[in-house]
Amino acid sequence: MFKKSKLIVMFLALFAVFALSASAAFAQVPGGSLDPTTIPKYVSPLLIPPAMPQTSVLPGGIDYYEIAVRQFQQQVLPLGMPKTTVWSYGSVNHSGTFSYPARTIEADVDRPVRVKWINDLKDPVTGKFLPHLLPIDQTLHWANPPQDCIEGPPRTDCRGDSQLPYKGPVPIITHLHGAHVNPDSDGYPEAWYLPNATNIPTGYSKRGSKFDQIPDAPDVPGAALFQYRNDQRATALWFHDHTLGMTRANVYAGPAGFYILRGGNSDLPSVLLPSPAPQQGDSPGKKYHEIPIVIQDKSFNKNGSLFYPDNRAFFEGLNKPPKVPFLKIPFIPEPAVNGISDVSPIWNPEFFGNAMVVNGNTWPVLEVEKMRYRFRFLNGSDSRFVILKLVTGDPTERPATSALPFWQIGTEGGFLPAPVRLETLLIALAERADVIVDFSKLPVGTEVYLINEGPDEPFGGGVPGVDFPYADPGTTGQVMKFVVKPRQSFDLSLPPQFLPLPRLVNLGPETNVRQLSLNEDSSQTVFVTTRPNGSVVFDPTGMGELFGPTSARLGTLEGGFPVPKAWMDEISENPGLGIEIWEFYNFTADAHPIHVHQTMFQVVNRQALMVDEEGMSTAPAVLVGDPIPREVWETGFKDTVIAYPGQVTRIKVFFDIPGLYVWHCHILSHEDNEMMRPFCVGGGCM
């Protein structure tokens, strides 16, 4: 469907995929020192996150939580292998509640929730801050507690003398993804704060320039007080870190959790759906038939630690120059052939792990009764789109025949207008899929595998095995396993095709159409050469090909031409209160999951654009053919939409809360390096 750019061709060569059939040889996705094929599959039971315990109920019926982010060890790899140091959330008032992923916050429609979010990334004995588990690139536009910089407009507080990763106290700011929320509780990327540690270096900023919290909240070092209105449709939200320029590393370290909103006229009685879900006060061993499932890809080292690339050469698989003083890697701040390098030394355009982690365990297994189950899927990866399928038999066979359908009943914005039967489930980064799977017709003992037919590369749309190679069937092509057991519970739920889903009220007519662009910047100073043996090395002569991407950016469309903008450029999206159409013109080779804060929107349609021989949209943009209807699973409300290359994607958005928010690509590596922009609703943002 889409031709690959030179970057993607290099990426494919890295993985050496020789054929697309089941008998093909699949090269392992690069990663840490632990070979993913040595990790036993389907031996760890699926962790079902319990409900997060409340701290108290405040006057006015506000549910109150005190939740911190801490560092701890967890058995992510199977028992008998080393534990992994991770970060995640837990209740500071309840011991034993810290886990990766976090426990689920259960909330009710129209009943507010207040959370004191605490940055507790410090040693519990000494009170000293804990450095990041992963390498942090200081040359990006990032949170920057030391208040220095390397790249960007000249500033008096800059010093550009190092490619070293940041080792100081870690800033965080929690965002409730999908929440209809006031700007003071949205988790703005520049509203971060450091832990209240005993050794914060002199001169460090302890809070970001946009730090904010609810009015009249006490000023508590290392914490922020947020309140969620919950005046929206019943749905599954999720909370995660959103710190400027380092979200990818903070989320990869672990802190994320579900936030399930229930009740109101946009929900169904639980008796009609597979239930129960975990609730506060449940007794041990209780059986659950509604289960949240977060899918992520990660890589590991032999000691169990998380692996994340520490060098920009990782993505292209380049051979780095020898580590000698007179031949440094030509990345910022080192000079390149054409002058000052424009390539950051650590940030990578995308990251793909070589092990699949579900609810905090590699390749887990879940015993299911012969009955219907409701799964709330979330793709919480950095860059990997997943295409899920349920199969029996050999989970490595490609192409695979579906054994069970998914009945999708909801997306990010709650229930669809009607259930949708699907053989495969495409889930982009940050998207959620509310599905029902019926195991009742399968014999006891049947093993059902949840496999992934998405690619081990940047996704651009198309058909698995035709337009792109399948993920490695032996590793990233498998996700988890279900084993059918005898039924021991009552199942009063309706067959999914007969569910009377709540009425959905569509948005009205728009008052404005806003044209926006998705863009990618490539290096203009660093060169590479491909040797006869296929290896790629840096070229100090400037005679080779230009190096790969330096950043991805959002922008506007003016006269059909893209105008890329940086995070710090003047705000160009200033919607008033009301309804707008936003059009995303994609001028890159990748599909981008675009997330708009504050609001749930409706997908309108997509339309093809004139493209060049590599499938890239040409400028000025020219529309081709008729609009393409939205997908059947996009007929409800959403907070994240896939914008495909070679197309314009249109959404209808309702803004009703004045203030400062952001919209961005949810490929976390893109978001962290300029593919995020502020927008101001109603004017007057500072």
C-alpha cells in the first residue's frame, strides 16, 4: 500500500527479513544482552491489576488518593530469572500496593477524583534522589532541571560541552490520558517537579516553568494535587508520565496504570457484560471476567535490567567509530562535515523491544473458564503498532488463521454505536480497545494464543505479510496465551452481538476547519557510507548519504505547503469554545497516532494525497479521489487517531474548557523530540 522511505529500507536491512512465509528466517530485533529466545514463554500467570485503594473520601463526595512513583524490583521475567528494577505507582497509605503496571483507579461518572501525585524517586533511607534507570539525552528540548542546554536558540545559561546522559534527580508529571479535565490537572509537559530529595544540586529548578495544580492546593515539595471532573462517558482511561523530552524513558521504566470510569447513561449494567472486574476490598483468589491488559515491548540484559539504547547509532544499526579521543561520534556537540552537528547523541527515532510484556510479565498465560471475557486492551509501547489475532495450533505459523473473533464494543471514548466483529485488532500507541472474547465453545484444555501480526519496524499501514513483514513469530509475534478450563462461574452476560450499547450522540456542525501537517527533519550535516558487506559507517568526508531523522515535527498547512513548527514556536492552534474539524496532512513515511488533550473527538474520514515514487506526500498537497470512510471500529469517540502516510486524516473536535493543552504524536520517541505542540482554547494562555 505504501512504499518505504530510505530510512525504512535501512531498518528492514537491519533485521534481515529474507521472506514473508512461515518458513522464512527472521533476524532478532536488536536489544540488550539477554537473548529473548531464552526467555521461557507462558509460564508466568497473567497479573490482573487490583484496584488502587483510596486514602479517604473528602467533603462533597470527592474520592481522594495519595499516589507516589517509586523504584522497586519486580519479577518481570519468569521465576528463576533475575528480577527487574522498575518504577511505578502505588498508594503511600497502603503497603504492598506498588506494582508495574500500577493498580487500577476505579471511578464513577460525575463523581470527582482528587489525587496527590508524589514524586518519590529517592532512596527511602538516605532521602537522596535516585538517578534515572535509562539514558537521558540532554540535547533535546527537555525538562532540564539543571537549566542548561546544548541545542536550540542561544541562551545565557547554556553550555554545550557534553554528549553524556543526564544523571541528576528525575522530574515527573502525571497525565490522565483521555480525561476531560481542567488545564491545572492535565499534566502539562512543562509542569514537572523533582522529588523532595535531600541532595538536589544548587541551581537546579525543582519545578517546571508551567507547574500548576488545583486552586488553593497546599504547596507540597515533590508533589502536585490534581482533580478529575469525570464528567464524560464511561470508558477506560490510563495515567502515565508526560515530562517534556523524557516521556519515552519515564514510561518505559514502568509508571502507567488504568483508570476505569463507570456508570451514568453512557454505561451498561454490569450484568449484561462479562464481569466482575477487580474492586477495592476483593478477597484473594476472586475470579475476574473483565480484565485490563496493557501490551508493551521491552528488551532486557542478562542481569534482568531494562535495556534502552544509549546511542543514536542504534536505530540504523551503524558501526560506531572507535572510542578514541581524536575520533568522536559526530553528534551534538561535536562538529560534522557541514558544520555543527544536528543529530542528538542518544535519542533514537523509534524504539522496538524484542520481548513482549503484558501486565508486567513477559509472555504470560491466563487460565480462562468456558465463558465470555471482557478485555480492556491498551498499547503502551514506545513505537510498536500491534495487530492482534487469536489462534490455536502453532503460534509461529504465518499467515495464521483466526480461531476466535474479537467483538469490539468500545474505544477510547466509551462504547461504539454497535458491536463490531473483527478477526484482527489493530491498536496504535495509546489506543484502547474494549472487546469481548467468547471461550464457551472451545473444549477444555484448548490453548489459544494471542499473536501479533504487526511489524518490527515503523508502521505505515497496509496488509501484514504483503506490505510489511510480520513481527518475528518466535518473539515479538507472540503476546500471551489463554488456556480454557471448566466453567465454575455464572455467566449472565449477553452474547456480544446482541448487546444494546448506549446511545451515542454525534457532534454537531463545525465552525472552523484547521489544516495541520505532520513532518520529519533529516540530518543536513552527518553522512554515512554503506560498505560492500552491507555494514553502514559514518563518513567523515561528506561524500556519502545524509544520516537519518533528527526529529519529527507538527505544523500547519499554508497554501498546501507544510510549515513545520517547534515546541517553543508561537502557538498556532487557538480554537474557541465549540466544534472544529482538524485535518492532519501526513508528509512523512510513518503512520502517527495523534492524541489531542482535553477532549474526545470523532473520526470523520481520510483522503488520499498525491505522493511521489516513495509514497511520500508531495507539496503543495493535492487531494486524490473521494474521502475514505472511517473504520468500523472508529465510529464512536476517540482521543487518539492513526494518521497514515500519503493521506489527510480528518477529525471533529469539541473544545469546552478554556486553557493551555497539548496535541502530539503518541509514538513516545517522536513526542519527546518536537512532535508535540501546545494549543490554547478560548485565548489568553500565557
